[in-house]
Amino acid sequence: MPRTTVVIATRDRADRLMRTLAHLCPLRVPVIVVDNASNDATVARVREEFPLVRVLESPVNLGAVGRNLGVRAARTPFVAFADDDSWWAPDALGRAEQIFDDHPDLAVIAARTLVGPEEKPDPITPLLRHSPLGEGVAGPAVLGFLACSAIVRRQAFEEVGGFSPVLFFRGEETLLSWDLAAAGWALCYVEDVVAHHHPASERASDGEIVQRRNAVLTSWMRRPVHRALADSLRDPAAFRAAVPRLRQALRQRSALPKHLEAQIRKASGPPRQDA
């Protein structure tokens, strides 16, 4: 019986999603597509071209939180996330399951991500591989990952509430990573678990500011006030973008343990804008 479900949240990218599903279906694992209120033919095409794939339709665009619906619907102990332009290497999920079995305190495997037809390592790869946090239970310990190439223990994910609706989309992995670590779970980069990512060349024009906004909101939700204030003053444009969501963020504020805050400072290095 398969022990990993692949969950994909998508919106208005039917052609790319069909290519991704063509790569995933030979793996013979459950696949759940969460459609974030697409205006194109995504739902109809999935049901026609990939009838074994389960489709969950959201009436509104939930952003990253759409993945929470997929995890909730999964019936396997592990969930591998993919975007509508990423997929998993043939042996990746089986290898991950073995690692999770060997390390019951492991919540997240951050995979090695190969980008495009050239299969170049994603820029985040050396940062994870050479994490300043040192060796963890199954590889370098990390406090972040790419959602398009991460595998999670479903129990741990649901225990901390999954991705936050405050952030909606972009950079949402950081808050989840901190919450998992605060709950006592381990997160590791594993070199020989591989995902492929073929992103579109076009990028949303507001993507960078949204990511920076979410970095500020994440600071206010979890870090000491003086740290959150410093992050806000360092990036006034991001703080202005965060203001409409700041009250909601503060309602969910919960300070991290001191040892974890120290790890975050160590992983961040000199003051810089989160990417």
C-alpha cells in the first residue's frame, strides 16, 4: 500500500498541471489536486485526462492554505507537496519513507531540487546543504524548505495547523518550519531525495514584495518584538504591505522558545532581507 500522497495546489495553470500529473502518475501513489477556484478548465481536464487523481474544488482562492485541504484529505502517513510545475524523481518517495521510518521525530524532508531541463540545483540547495545548524537526525538540520519539493509527516503538519492563512502565499514555509521546530520536530535536508522543478519564465510582478511582506508578518507572529520591529524598519515597503494583515498576525502571535530564536539568528547570519 502506498504510504505517501502527493498534494498539489493549483490555479489557472491547466497545461502545466497536466505535464506534472503525467510525471507523477507512473509513481503509483495517491495524488490530490486542490483547485483554488480556477477560471480555466483545470478541474474538467484533470477528471478527464487523469481520472485516478482526486480533485478538491475550493470556491475561493486559498493560496498555500489549499495544501492544508489536501493534507486533511490524505489517508497516508506522509505527504509530498508538489507545485503544478514540479514533480518527484521515481525513487524519491520510497527513499523518504525509509528515512521517516528510521527517524520518528522527523517532520520534514527538504529535497534536493533540480531546476529546468538543465537540472541545475535550485539556489536554495547550497544554503540547505551547508546549513549553519549542523547535522540533524537525517541530514543537515534546517529551518526552511521549498514547498514544491518537501515531504512532511502528516501527523506533525496537522499538529501545528499547516500553512497559515495570514500569509496566503510566498514564503509561507518559514512560519511552518518554526512552528514544527518549536513543537519538538526535526527538519532536515536530504541530498538523495530529489524533486524536479520546471518553473515558468514569467513571474508575478508583485511576487517579491509579497514574499518580503510575509517575512515581516512572520517576524511579528513569532519573534521578539525588538526583532520584528527591526525587520519592519529595515524594509519599510514590506511593512506597509504587511499593515492590512498585521492585526490578524498579532492575534496569532506566539513567542518561540529561546533556543529556537537563537537557532534562527544563527541560520540567518548577518542581518539581511529574507529571500
